Amino acid sequence: MSVESTEDRAPLSPEAQADQAARDWLANVYQGDHVKQLSVRSIVTGMIIGGVMSISNLYVGLKTGWGLGVTITACIIAYAVFKALEAIIPKYRDDPFTILENYTMSSAASAAGYMSSAGLVSALPALYLSTGRILSWWEIMAWLSAVSFLGVFMAIPLKRQLINIDQLPFPSGIATAETLKSMHTEGAEAMQKAKALLWSGVIGGILAFWKEGVPALGEWLAGLTGNTEIDKQAKAIAFPEEFPIYPGGGLLLEKYTIGFEGSLIMVAAGAIMGIRVGISLFIGALIYYGAIGPWLVSAGIAQPGYRGIVSWTLWPATAMMVTSGLLAFAFRWRTVLRAFQGLASLVGSRAAAADPLAHVEVPGSWFLLGTFVSGAACVLLGHFLFDVTWWMGILAVLVTFLLSIVAARATGETDITPIGAMGKITQLMYGVIAPSNKVTNLMTASITAGAASHSADLLTDLKSGYLLGGNPRKQTISQLFGVLAGTLICVPVYMVIADPKKLGTKELPAPAAKVWAGVADMLAEGIDKLPVSARWAMLAGGVLGIILTLLEEFMPKQHKHWIPSATGLGIAGVVPAFNSISMFVGALIAWILARKWPATDEKYTITVSSGLIAGETLMGVAIKLWLAFPDLVRQMLHLGGK
């Protein structure tokens, strides 16, 4: 009997290869049918943890324009909570929290935690900064839900192509899967991280109470007792909101915001961002507030103080970030091409009988029905809430689907979701279609950026599930619950935190919103409305953004770390100098730690930083909610308002 050699066999077609890979995964990796995954405790835990972390992301986003990682931190917290329950409750020892439950929990948590990126730190505050429009809580909830659900459903047809067939890495998804494997096999390190997270959170909470709670408590006690001296003493012993960079430097702080912020949030955020971005922020702060600021004030172009200076520096900073982001996106043209080449296979279908994964993957009917309902909701809400013409709304949803494909592939290949670039593309498109309509410009771009964010987030989570052998259908359900939790928790907190009187001030700079509003204003009013000096600065900023992006693209790899970050330089122009300086300090501390004690850095830097941010923001939000609770309740019940 003759045996056919491997070389003599006809090569398998791409379809046959994909089919064989699917069967191999189903036989050797998949365990979603016999290991508990979608449970009430995994969903509820993910909704609670993600909802709480969404508060931190919202606050940090409004302060810095940055988003913080949620998934791995949520996995560590959930693991620690259930390990503690197993130690004291026999029921949990008999029914331990599984690795698939943890990964399903993380999907709900990430969907809730990233709710701020659906518009709460960009389009919605930009709408106020640009037009003065203040939305009610139900308008924000309805809009964010529609946009976020649209992103989840748009990810459904992308999963097979990008994860099963193309095997894109989705680095954060791989990191989450490896973290979960490590925790659920060797849990000692996970418990150490959880303890570090807890204690750093306590430290952050104490600092926030010292800074904000002590004055609030003093004011409350003074009102209760009628003794105004209590209020004065409380304010005297409270930790300062900001302080000078050297003794006697109060004028420098007051006129040019050069100093330190009385907070660990920015220090911790800088530690997560890294030294390159931290140095870029520091350089930018020196240029904008140490050199340009004094010149603007002396020339009578701007008033001293943050608001006066930032009204001018906003333009070169925005131009730098926009040109850099769009050019960096353009350099990924191969990714764009592959994304659209795969479009036919994304919308194609196979007979269920011939599909080995038909009972596992999310059915196409979910995509069709979910996209239609959430897309129609975006169009209807856009029309009735924001006067977006119905055909412009439909066009925005269609463009969003195409750009979500591109954003998802970019995330899969590089771990960077170009949300800003996606929004800017839509803003520029509607700058042509509806050139004088700022509201249409902002809210159509909000659909694109928000949906792309949630689509990429779900696909990153699905990559973890693919590696762990989870059921993608169950994980998608978890993601939908996460969107619901993020909306219910994040929006009321946004109503308290995003005080219109503070938006755009040094207290709440909202840098991402300023960029969005700046682009909308420029497209609506024309560049000739800007002061001549600002126009030249805008040109210089745009050119610098292009140069830095070209250098980053073509510079030899060993020298790229010397190139300043265009994003870091740009952000420095729209936040107070003390924010940038604090973030630089955090980045420097983390860099020194990584150089001298790399194992400690890898184990604790992100964990401790996340804890500091969570502790301080949650305590700060709790104090604000305590002070604003009566007014908030009246507003929610339509019995009154602020």
C-alpha cells in the first residue's frame, strides 16, 4: 500500500484551513460547555467593579484626557474577593470562582470601566464648551447606551475574521489571559498585588479626605453649630489643592500654574504612562507656561492664569495632536487595506450544519438585529435631541461600521485603538457636509468614537476568551451587562463631577473635550476668526506633529525613545502646568524603579498606581456626592435642580 507524502498532498484552501483550525480549537482548547462561565456572580461582580472603576476613569479622563486600564485590575480584585469568600464561607470552597467566570467578569468590568470613552470625557463636555448646551441625565444615558450597544453589536462579525482566522495578537487580551492563568494556578502573587492595591487605595482615600473632606466637614459642622471658627480651622489644616514649586513661588503658580498639584492621581497616572510621555509633558509645560505664557501676558495677548493662557495654547496643541494622530493612522494604510479586504468575509455567512462553531459563536442574527435597533436609536436620538438630519445620522452609523473595522484591526495589531483619529475623521467629514453646525459635527463624531471604543474593547476581551477556551456568546452577553452598569453608575457621577462652571478650568481641564470643541469651532467659524498669532502657532503645531510622527515612523528603533511624544506635548498645552509636572514626577519614579528593581516595578507599579487613583478619586467623588446628593435626587426626580 502506498502512502501519500505530505509534499504530494494538495494544499488546503483558506476555507478548509479555517475550518480545520476551528475544529482543533473546539477539540483542544474550548471548555465553555463544562466549566462555569456566565453566572450571576460573575456578571454582578463585573458590573460592580467596572462601575466603580468607571468613576476613576471618568475623573482621570476629565483631568488628563487619558484612559486607564481596567481589565487586569478587575481580574485581580475579583480573584482576591472570591478567595477571601472561600476562606470564610464553605459554599464558595465547594464552588470556587473559575477562570472562565473571572474572564467573563472582566468583560463586563471593562465595558463599564471604559464608559467614559463613549463620550463623557470628549464629545459631551465639548458640546458644552462649544455651544453652552447642558444635557439632562436621561439624555446622556440614552445617548451613551445607544452608541455603546452599537459598538458591541458591530464587533460580532469581526470576531471570527480578526481572532479565529487572522489570529491578530490583541496584546492586552493576551496579557489578560496570561494573568488569569497565573492567578488561577499560582495565586500567591495575585493576593500580594491585591493587598498592594488595597493599601494604596487607602492611602489615596486618606489624602483625598484630608484635601477635600476636612474642609467639607468643617463647613458642615460650622453650619450645624453656628461656630464659623471651625470652618476656618478646617480649611487651615486641609492639604492644599496645589502648592508652589519652590518657597516663594506663589506668583509663578498663580499666574502660570507652574507648581505641584496636591494630589497623587497625576503622579500615579504618570507612572502608568511611561517616561517618554512624562518627559514630553514636562517639556511641553515648560514651553507653554514657562516661555510662551509670559510672552502672551507681557504682549497683552492673553490674561495671566490658566484660562487666559490656555485659550491661546489650545490651538497649537490641538493642531499637533490632530496632525500626528491622522498621519500615524495613515501610516497604517496596510491595516486599513486588510480591514476592507476582509469586509466581504465579515458579512458572509455559512450554513450552520457545516459550521463547527455554530453553537459557540454569536449568531449573525444578533448582529443584524442589535445593529439595526441600536443604530436606529442613534439616528432617532440624534434627530430629536441634537437636530441631526436623519440622513446624516444614517450616514454616521454606516461610516462608524467601516471605521470600527479599521479601529478593531489597529487594536488587534498594535494594542492602540485610534479613537481620537476616528472621531477626527468624522468631524472633518461633517465639517464638509454640515460646515456651520457644531452640534452635528460633535455628535456624529461621538457615534464613531464611542462605538469604535466598545467594539475594540469587546474584541480584546474575546481574544482572552479564545485563548482560555471560553464561550464568545456568553462573553458578549456579559459585555452588554457591563454597558448597562457603566451607564447607570457613570452618568449620575458625571452630573456631579462635570460641573459646567469648572469644565475647562484648571480644576477640570477636560483636555480631550477641548480638542473636540476646538476642531468643531474651527470648522464652523473658519480659521480666520482666530488671532493671527494663534494661526501661526497652529501651523507650527501642526507641522511639528507631522515631523514627530515621521521621525517616530522612520527613525531607527534604538533611537525612537529620544523622540518626544506628540500626544504628550499636545496634552501639556491644554492642562495646567502642575498637572504635567506631577505626571512627569510619577513617570520618573516609575522609570527609576524599573531601572533599579525591575521585578518590583513589573509586580507593583501599575497595581499601586491604580490603587492610588481609585482610592483618591472614589473618596473625592464620595465627598462630592455627599455634598450634592439632595440636589442630585431632586434633579433625577424632576423636582428641582441646581
